[in-house]
Amino acid sequence: MNPFHIPELAKRYTQYDMIKIHTVLPEFPASRTRLLCAFLHDPADDGAHKELYALATSLVQMGIDTHEMVSVSNAVKEKKAVRSRQMKVLAGDYFSSGFYQILSQAGQIEMVRQLSAAICEVNRLKMSLYTRMKQLKLSAEDYIQQTVHIRTQMFMHFGQLMKGAKHKLWPDVLTGVARCEVLAGEIGRCDDLVTFPGSWGFWHIMQNGTGEERRHLGSDIHDEEKLRPILEKYDIKGKLYAMLEEQVQYVYGKAKQSNSENLMQEMIQIGEPFLRLVRTPKVLEER
């Protein structure tokens, strides 16, 4: 089955006018979902369960990611912002419940149990990460590793359904793709002072910066005139671009070990958006 069919199926649950009007949703977890489809593909199987599992898991992930966007503060009382916050809560709940309906109707009760357990583990890992962030007890690499670990939880247990080389490669390739997603997101955060606090760049400077620079991150974090020179000094974007390119090549290398031409082609398609992101600044520099 064409993996791009999963996002289309998910729209039945996520594309509602009420949601579009009042709030913004996170991106669909396309890379991990497509990866799951590719690894579950079996020519001897009709693909029904693969589609079912991919759709249910992507909806759970959408629910988790939507709730992640909800502000922890109720300080903003402006009507539009309040409505958006309420809609995110409701939408996240709705997406999360969708997986239960899909799987229970198909009699996949064991998969309901496994996804539910994964949700609990995601919440536990998030609380652990937030606690360390609040205590400023986190290195830049710790931040990446823990964020990636959280992103893989909803998908990791599907390895038990795979055989041979796919079963062996699944944890490494899934982790590699999730790391690509995280690094790509961190590049975008370099240009957004609202989301920069707590980013990889933030923790890298806290780990390697001078006392004055660290104090600045703790106080005037939204002062672009002060922050921009620090980002340039430590070449935050450049480091992230290099890490992302290296990670894509790592994933390609792992995929080659499967000795599957179909899987390798899927991996090339999954990695292409990340490579385009890396190539864009290089093209601009050449111009």
C-alpha cells in the first residue's frame, strides 16, 4: 500500500472546520508513519493490519503532539487565545480516542493495550525531561536523546511484528529517523525567540557559554539584539545542519543492511525532505 494513503485516511479524523477556524494543529508524523509502513510491508500479507496500525498510531501521536502545544498558563484571557487553547485540548482528546475506536472495532484489543502502555511511558518520560529542564540539569545531547526517546515510544513496540533483518534494524532506523525530525525542528527554533528557550541551541550555550551568556539566556532570552550574536558565535544553526546531514546518512547506511531495494527506496523518500533542508542554506551561500 502507498504510505501516503495514511495521511489521507487520518484527515477523516483531523480535518474539521471547527478545528481549522479556532486553532493550529501540529504536523502529521509522516516520517515515522511512512517508516512503520515500510518496515511492516510483507508481500505475502494483504496489508490490512499494516494500514490499521499505522493509522491508529499516527492518530495517537497527533493527540500527544496537539496536547503538547497547549499552553501551561491560563494567564492569557483574550477570547481568541482561550478558544484556541480549549480547542487544542479537545482535539488532542479526540485524536487520542480515535485509535481505540479503530482498533477495538477491528478486534485488536492487544494492540490497544500496547498503545495505551506506550502513552503512559511517553507521559512518564516527558515528566522526567521537564523536571530536569526546570532544574537546569540537562546537556544539549541529553536533551536530544531524551526527546528522540519520547518520539519513538508509540512506534518502537511494532518491532515484535517484524522478522529477520527488519526486526534487527527497526530500533536503530526508527531512532535515526526520529532524531532527524528533532534536529530539523531545532533548526527552525533558532529563528523563533518564542520557542528557542529549552531548545538544543539553548542547552548548548548553557553548557558551553560564558557566565554572562548563560545569565542572558536566563533573563533577556527574548532580546534578539543580544541573542543573535550569541547564536552566531556558537554557530548553532551550522552545527545542527551538520548533525542532520550526518544523521540522514546514518539512516541510509542502516537501511542498506536490510538488502531490500524497496525499503531502501522508501528510506530515500523519507530522508529527502531532511536533505533538502540541509542543502538550502548551502545553495543560498553559493549564490
